[in-house]
Amino acid sequence: MTVKEYLMERMRQGTIHLALLDPDKQNSFEAGIMAKKIKEAGTDAIMIGGSTGVDSDNLGATARAIKDASGLPTIHFPGGPGELSGDVDSMFFMSMVNSRDPFWIIDAQAQAALHVRKLGIEAISLGYIIVEPGMKVGEVGKAEPIRRGQNDKAAGYALACELLGMDFVYLEAGSGADAPVPQDMISAVKKAITIPLIVGGGIRTPEAAAAARAGGADAIVTGTFIENCADSGKLKAVVDASKGL
């Protein structure tokens, strides 16, 4: 079973939770410890990536440690074409569709494509839409963030991604955002598309996770919260709320 098939099968049963670990925030040993804890909390897969500081070496080491510690599927969440590793199970081959810079829409992907194929990495196409505040990823990607209240604009971008043949859409408020993507925006996007919807950024409480799920998210991502959460009970509460448990 491919990682895409695994995710789709899980999402047919309900909203799933995806963890995000940044190789620039901890070493591979620490990532392995975190992966074990996250698996015990009930996450479905682990994304690996960050906006800066990731390279092929720390990406590969982190992927190996996560798989050894948890056995969960790993998904590379790339920050650029220079950080590829054959140690990941798959990658989100993504386009930041509301960037002002063609590099993040298609040029970076063109630079990476032949290497991805050579390494045999499963590529899962994804339309990446930055919602305000956007945080570091919006800054690095030179995004023009969707403003809160611009639900039709967000839905239009998402539907364009589907019509272009992408597998998933991802609404991203940015790692460490002070507020997550609004529930009404999630609902508007979900009504406009038939492909799965991933939502992340600023989700650090069970209430925020439950709101994203109620809005129609098929997958909910938490990253900064996981890195900062030492309380296994709080971690499980957010994962459970994401999955409606």
C-alpha cells in the first residue's frame, strides 16, 4: 500500500491527525523519542520538514529515527529542492499556489522532479495555500496570504488545485500562528472541492482541533504544539479532538 492509499483509507474512516517534526528543531535521537510519544497519542503519520535549516542529511537521519521508533509512515514536507532524501516513505510534492514568486509555484518543483524520480520517492501532489498570518513559511515563500473572511478566494484557489489534478489541498496559517485557519473558511473550501483537505497552523488546543474537524478538515496537522508539549495528556487530547474521539 502506498502512503497516499494509506492516508485515503484512514480519511474514509474519519478525520486523521498528522504530526509535523522539524529536523532543524531537534536531533534525530530526540525526533525518535518524540515519534514514539506521538504514536502513543494516536497520530496517523509523521510529516518531516521546516521552512529553514533542513538539508538532506538531517532529513534522512530524522526519517530513519522516526521509522525505527514508531513504524509510522513518514512524509517529507519540503522547504526547497535541495533537501531530498530516499529515506522518507513519501513526500508532498507541493506548489505554494498563492506565492508571488514563480520559484515556489513551479520552478523549485522542476529542479527537484528528476531527483525525486531517481530516488524512487512516492510523490503526493498537493496545493499549498497560505492563510494569514502565514508566519515564516509565508515570508520565505513570498506568499500573498488569504485574508480572514476571504472565503471565496480560498475556495477558488482550492478548486483550481483540484482541477489542475492535485491529490490534496492544504490550508496553512503558518507554524506558531496566533490563530488557526477560521472554521468558516475551512467549511467554504471543503464545500468547493472533492479532494481531501488538510488544515494546519496555530492548532494547539482540543477546541481548535475540534473546530477544524467540524469545518470539514480531512486531516489536521500540529507541529509547534508537539515540539513544545511535554504533557502526554494534553498531546493526546489534541490528537483525540482532531479525530473526533
